Amino acid sequence: MPGKKNAKPKASNPPAKQQEKKQEEKKAPAKKAPAKPQSKTNGPVFGVYVTRLNFAGRDKDTVRTVFKPCGKIVDVRIRGQKYVMVWFDKEESQTKALGLSGTTQKGCNIRVAKAKAQPKGNKSNTATTAYVTNLPGGCTAGQLSKHFKECGKLVKTRVYAGHYGFLYFRDNKSIAASKKRAADSPFYGNTLTVRASTRTQKTDRQKDSRRRYDALLLKIGRRRKW
């Protein structure tokens, strides 16, 4: 009617699409936790965490000799001088390994505890880089490349002062060939050990770039002090 103020419009209900969206959000299932990495055997594995096992010439093969009497070993992981992890296919083997805690192995009084971590997936089927150990002193990248040139197309070779190096191949088949070559042909009197590595030229470039950047920051910091 004239003279009367217009009544305020009532708040309209949210559009049907918004209501449907809210209902869908309520019904949406919770996100699943990321799957744990599978073991190399695609079955349960039982690991141990080993500390104080630091002896000269320690590598995966020598660590295996320490725990071989405990049972079948699925995988071995070494983290510098910090610790070693060993995985078995049976729980009873894990129990035997735990019994070595406090004993002296290779001249070291070791400590062994249960490990929760799982071994990484099998890299031997996809890797194109070979990790070579037991190199003789003074070995060069050229000498190592020449020794393995028949194993496949070599992209790059790196040699380090710690008597180890890396061979970067084009394909995965060259890894098996280089293992056979190392076993059949000594290198300047040394029997080399070759294993597949997840290392690549891309990861090397990233590490080198990070080192150069850190060195630059250190250099700038020193200049500022003066």
C-alpha cells in the first residue's frame, strides 16, 4: 500500500549448487595415507639397526659376512660412520641378530636394535649408474672407463679419493655387464665390486650447484666481515 515502507526482503536460501557442494564435501572420503615402500621380496622383512660397527674396509659385503650366520639377508644399508641397517626374510633371523648386541664383531663392540624402516625398492632393474669400489690408489677416470668400455655406452666416469667411483651408462643392461666384467677381470691387480646406484648426472649437477652456492655465500660472508 502507498505510504508504507517496503518490507526488507528475506534472505534467500543458498543456491542449489552450493548446497550440493556442501553435501559432497561432507560425504567425501578421507584421504588415504601414503603407502609404505614395498620390500625387495614383496613380503614382510625384519630389520635391525646396528651402531659402533666401524672397521677398516667396511662395505655391504663385509657387513653381510658379520650377519650371515643369523639367516638369509634381504638388504643392507650403510649410512657413513653413523649406523648400519640389515634386513632378513624371517623374524627368527632378526632375533638371532639382536643377540649379537654387546658382542665384538670385526674388532668392534656393536649395539643391535630392531629397525622400523623398510628397505628401498629394487634399483638394479632401473638404475643406469654403477657404483664401483676397491679401486687402486692413483686410479684415473680414463683408466676406469677403458676397463668397462665394452660393457655399454659410457656417458661419464667419476673417481674419488676414497677408492671408489661411478660409471654412468646409457641403459640398465650395462650394469649387469659391468658386474660380470668386474668379477672376471681384475683391475690393476684389484678385484672390483660393482653395484647399481640411484645416483644420476642430474642429482650430481644439483649437488655441485648447491656446493658452489654455499661456497659463494661463505665467500661473501667473509668479505662482509672485513
